[in-house]
Amino acid sequence: MQRVFGKMSTAVWMALLGVIFLAAGYLYLRSVGQEYELIETVRGKGEISAVIEDDSDDVIEIAETRREGDRFTVRVRSKQESGKAYLRLDENGNYYSVLVLYVHKSGVITRDEYFGDCKGILAVRIGVCIYLAILLGILIAKLRSNMRRSLYQYRNILYFGLIIFMTAVLLIQALSVNSNNGIIGILSIMMSTAENFAILTFPLIAITAILVTVSNIQLIRKEGRTWRNMLACILGIFLGILALLPSVSYRYLSEIKWLDAHRWTSVGRFVTECIEHTCGSMAAYLECVLIGTIIVSVLAAVRIPKFDKDYILIHGSQIRKDGTLTKLLQSRADRAVEFAQMQKAATGKDIVFIPSGGKGSDEVMSEGDAIAGYLASLGIPQEQILVENRSSDTAENVVFSANMIREREGGSDAKIALATTNYHVFRACLIGASKGLDIEGIGSRTKRYFWINAFVREFIATIVSERRRHLFVVGMLIVINIVMSAMAYFSTSVLS
């Protein structure tokens, strides 16, 4: 599929396919929509007849009527002029019901609303499902292509979020394919899909918010009250607000008298619904991005690198006052040694260890030297240890170590593994991949409250790093909801 799409962007293909499907749907409705068959359930046993009233003879004509038990069928056909027509059903000469039909300039007949039900609408609904399925296929193809190149990209999180979001939209649209609400019905389902997704996931979000908050309290009690350690608490509050935002916004707006949100044909009703659906869409989308963040972070943490590595970088962290390793840092070093042993057993290839980390103002030695001493105590030969002891953060850990490798290798590329705590694998390898390194990460275990807080940081980093794409998606959601609300308003209140 990637070969077919070439270098065109996903957004361009989505827009192009949308135009093609819209054109195909319009042409199909024009070809079959000049007739419409109405089926009414009749309880009485008297004679039923259909009459065109209010001088509508120049708009539609009755082509056929028939009764089969309690089902009365009327087939009407559009004539040369467009406009509104009233079809009255009589039982034994007495009024039974009146049906409203609209004939468009194209000759297409719709019922009840200007963009209401019409002949051929089932095929359009199926076409919408096919279009959504194709979009889902494009996103999956993009994700697979990206994952083959590198797992360590924020774009993978974006694609995972979009795939989850699009799957929900497709599923709800497919389950509603037999509804008979016409074009407006299709739009209404699409508008409410994201909101329904947010409502359905509210129990999960509420449980997640509680777990996040509880774990974050543990983190704060054990590691101190810093703004970084409070991120998960902030997310817990944010998730709760996010899930309730559509309902709260609708309730607030519906109480504003000048909006007149309760009158069926008022502008205020459609403005209120548009805001509600837009809030729901953004809430659902952000939830999906969060889920995507968790998926990619877990995949990065549990992944075992290929056994073809030349070097393994051990990411440093705070050491004890006596120069020994903390349990967290020791677990990183142990994980690196474990991987080296796994590779030696599988391929016979030795690996060079690069303990990395500079000396902090409150540390007796550099973190790199402390890790090197620990590796030596485990029996690692000195010639297999290359110390980097100048870095002060993750980016410098990776860059300085990469420079040492290039100098040692004479400028040629080498295959690198990176050992760090599981929650940190994705971010550290992403930095390495962004510097052009052939790098894969392996994670050591840590306490669960670190995991959860790390997910929050990766979620925020995803939003910031890919902010243009996220803003584009959010902008598209806003535009789509406005367009659909405008169509619903014109169909219900203006054109009808």
C-alpha cells in the first residue's frame, strides 16, 4: 500500500479520497434518486389512497400504490420543477397522515428534511463505511512503515491514536448502516460518534484517573514534591474534566436563554450541539493519543534488541553519597550485562559497555565512573568498558557517547543498544534516533508509580513534539463539526 501512496502525505490522500467518494455518492444519488418509495404501516382495514395536495402536481407524481396487509406502499417520481410537495394519505376518504417530500434541482427526492432520506442512501452509507475503512487502512500502512523504520518516533503515537479513533468511528457508522435518517442521519451519527466514545470510555478514564492519582501520591511521598512528580495528579484531574466536558458544556449552553437551544429550528440549538460535539471529538481524540502513548511506551520497554550490537550505552542517574549505585542505576547496569550475556550466548559476539553520566555538584564522582566500577566488580574486562563522564542529561548521554563511538570506529556507524529504566526507553532511544544513530533500547524494571508518571511525560512530550499535526487534526475536527452542524441547520430550519 505504501508503494501506491508514494510520497504524498496522509492528509492529501484522505482529502483526495473524500472528494472522490463525495463525487461518486452525488452522481449515484442523481442517477437513482428521482424516485422514492414510501412504506407506511396502516392499522385500519379500510381503503387507503394517496393524494398530492397544495398544487404540488408540478413537483412530483404518483407512479404506483399498493397495499400488502398492513403495509401501504407509494412510489413517487419527481417532475421537472424543484420544490416542496405534500403527499396526503387518506383512509376511506378521511385524512390519515401527511408526508413532506423535497425535490432538489437535480431531481432527487428526499423525505422530511431537505437532506433527508432518499433512494440509494443505503449505498451512500456503505460508501461512507468503505471510505472510513480505506482511511483506516492508510493509517495502518503508515504506522507499519514507520515502525519498520524505527519504533522510536512520536509519529507512531500519533498514528496509534488516529487508528483507535478511526476504528471507533468506523464501528459505530457500520452498526448504524441500516438507519433511515438520510444524509442528515449519516452526519448526526458521525458528529455523535466521538462524544459517544468519550462517554463509553468514561468508566475506564475514571478508574485510570483514580489509579494515576493514587500512584502519584506514592511518588510524591517517596521522591519529593516537584512539579515533575505531580504530572500524573494533574493528568488525573485533566482526564476527569475531559470525559465530562461534552455533557457539562451542553448543560451550560442549554441554560442560556438567548441561545434558545431547546427550540428545534433555532440557531442556538445547532450552535450548542456543535460545541458539544466538538468538545466530545477533542476529548475522544486526546484519549486516543494517551492510549497510543501507553502502547508505544510499553512496546519500547518490553522489546529485546537484535543480538548484533557493537556497543551498549548505560544511561546514568543519581548515585549515592559514597559513590555506589542506587537500586535504579544498578538495575540498568545489570540489564546491560544481562543483554551482553544473551547476545554472547546467541551469536558469540562480545559487546563494549559505555557507562554514561557526568559528575553532579552533590556527587563524589561521575556517574559513568561509578557504573564502570560496578561493571568491573562483576568481572567485565577493562577493554570492554568505555567511560563517558561529561554528560549532564539524556541528550548529552547519547550525543557524547555517540561521538566516542565514532571516534573509536573511525567515523563508521556502529549498532548500539541502550540500557535504561523501562519507562525511559522510548524517550532515550528517540533522542538517539533523532541524532541518526542505529539504536535500540532495553528496559530494566522499576516501581509502578514511576511508570505512570513517565506515561504522562511522554504524553505531554508527544503533544508538544507533534503539535503541528495535533493542531491540524483538532482543526479538522472543529471544521468538520461546524460544516456538519451548518448542513443540519440549513436542512432543518432554512431549506425545509
